[in-house]
Amino acid sequence: MENQKKILIVDDEPDHCNIVSRALMAEGYITRTAYNGPKAVEASREERFDIYLLDIRMQPWDGIKVLEEIRKLSSDDQVIMLTAFSDVDIAVKCMKLGAYDFLNKPINLDELLITVANAIKAKELQQEVKTLKTQIEIHKSPEQLLGESPKMKELQGIIEHIASHDITVMIRGDSGTGKELTARALHAKSPRAKSPFVSVDCATLPESLVESELFGYERGAFTGATARKTGRFEHAADGTLFLDEIGNLPIPVQVKLLRVLQERRFYRLGGKEEQVFKAKIITATNINLEQAIRQGHFREDLYYRLNEFMLRLPTLRERCEDIPLLAKHFLNVFNRQFNKSVKEICPEVMSWFEQYAWPGNVRELKNVIKRAVVLANERVEVGHLPEKQLTEMEVPERQPSPPEPVWSDLSGTSLKEIVKREVSNIESRVIRDTLETTHWNRTITARKLEIDYKTLYNKMKEYGLG
């Protein structure tokens, strides 16, 4: 029953609608009828249809007007035009507006059933093509998901492993690390890939509209609700619903969301008819939800319900080995976009890229290189970088050596404290000397010392080394 296709029959002749409807229902389709254009558009707003059978000669709107309105609501659904008049010009216009086919009345039911079946296959093929394109784009997007660093290899493996499982995933990561693209990758690699992927940025929704946007509403539910509207939960169907910046949801909506996740059912605002929720939920946040729970801004029970599997995205500074790959990728992207031929990024700029903290992560790197390509001729130089980066990426001045230990007065000093102090002195000198040999390149220094970049950064901060 879940795979039954829905067809809307739009014709101002009720007898014709009934004949076509019975023929289609006999083949297992779900049908609904509308006897004029406005009713058809209203029905399209209330629910999604796979196929439209649309008569051209109607009042007050003709079929072309209805087709235009349907296309505003959805570009994916197949529309088959019906007419008792042979008009080549009208047929051509309908095809340009995206109609799948054009049948003459009186309808040959066998021909109609074949056309409907072919239209459904065509729609499924279009969805497969979209899915394939998404997968290709993900594969071609090293700026977010691809990389050679250990952290990115680990992330890729986890995505491959969990995508096929129907679990609720929470994606954690700083702004610019690629949370939505990761969600799209999980969807594209899942059994739900042929179904819709619906993304909602909870941070941009006004608090007064969050509930109606997510769950939809019935006509008359509140002032201004002049017609039924389906929400994002219904749009997602049996696909994936991605709730970005989940920490921004108001507490009352959190309560309702928890109930929906537990019961897999919900009501539109002002509605009495229960709606079934089938989609997979993926959420994302860049805030500390644990702290939000302690402050009473986020429900703990909802947190555990959403956090069946937590996926943390590394910051760019945690995978700085990927910076050269990403920088060259963006260089090629913007060369094509601006029809330029900037051949390289000078070593000094690349070295500074590897030292910079990148608070905006990959998005910030992309913007910096975009600006540089616009300004550069043959290669990206230091002068092509924004002033902010030039200031913050200055190579630190050489630090004075830490003082040698004073052994003359050890009164009141335990052996443990002496050893700890001397280890710190030695560690500080080793890190400083290695930084000097690498011209203060933190990435290379971390490799030489066989520690990760974050540990090196913390040690440098602790010892005042830049």
C-alpha cells in the first residue's frame, strides 16, 4: 500500500472523471478528482501526486494555466494533458511547460494505462538520475567530505557504514565544516535515496512560524490560514528530513517533535486527521547541547532520542593536511568560474594557510581563495589575501629561550615537582627548535614530533611559543 502511486484527475466532466478513476483504481492506483483548475491547485497544495491527468478546455482556468500553477508547486510530478481538440500549438506549449504527454479525448483506456505506467517509470528514472548526480557531486566535493587526512578517512568510513541503517543521526561540527552535505551523503547512500531529502534550517525560522512550517496547518487554524498547507514533515514522505541547527527549536516544538519521533504520527495545526510520519531524521548543531540542557534550553529526553548515533565533523585545523588539496581544488573551481588561468599558490601563502586557525573552516578557505583568484594573474601571492588573514597569519617572532633551571635553592621543592619542571623545560626547547627548523610551520612540526596538530597548538600556547 505504501508504494501505491497517487493520481489527480482534473476535468470539468464528472462522468469522464469517474470512468478514468475506476480504470486506474482497478490497476492499483489511488485517485482523486477535481472538476476545475482552482480545486486542482488546492488539492496539489494539500498533498503530493505522482501523476496529473489534466484536461485543457476548462473554466475558469484552462489546463495551461493549471499546469503553470502546478509547476510552481512541484517540478518533478508528471502531467498528462487531455483534450478533445487537436491543436498542435497548444500541445507544443504544454510540452514546453513540462507536460509528459498529450492524449486525445475520448480517451482510449488501454492507451491511457500504458501512458500512465510509462510516466511513472520516467519519474522514477528522473529520481535515480538526481540521486546519481547527488552522489557524483558528493564524490567531486573534497571541500567537505573528501580528503586524505586520517580524520576524513575515518569520517568517510563511518558514513559508508551507517548510511544503510535506519537510525537517527546527530551531526556535530563548527560552522563551515559541511554538516548539510554530510546529511545529503547519508541520504544518497541509504535505501531512501530515491525519496525526497528535505532540509530545514531551524535557526532561520521565526519562532512564531516554526510549528506551522514543520507540521503544516489546516484552513482557518489561525488568522491568515486561508488554505491548507502541508509542512516539511509531510514533504519528506518516506525520505529524509534534515533539521539543521536543532538547538534553536523552541521548547514547545521540542515537546511535539519528541512525541512525533516516539509515535511516528502528528497533526497539522488545527487538524483532526492524524498524519503518519515515515521519514528518517538527521539533525545537526554547532552549539553545545549538553550545556543547553543544563541551562534549560533543550530537553534532555529529546537529546537522547535524536542522538542514537553522533557524527562529529573535524574542523579544518584538525585536518590541515588536506589544506593543499582543498586550496588547489578551489583554485581550479574559481579559474573556471571567472575564466582565469591562475596556475598556482605560492609556497609562502600555502605555508601560512597551514598555520592559520580557520575559524570559518572550509567555507572561509573557499572565500579567501575566491578573492585571491579574482585579484591574481599567474599565481596567488601574499598581497592577494584579505587584511584579516594577513594580520592573523603573521609568522610569530622567535621566542627567547626559557631560563635554565636554578638548582641553588630547592628547599620546599619535591622531586616530583623538579622532574615536572625539567620535563617542561626540555619539551619547550624541543618544540621551539623544531619550529625554527621548519620556519614555524606547525603542520610539518607536528609531523616531525609525531603529535597531532591540536596537541602542538596547546603546547605552543602553554609555553608561549606564538
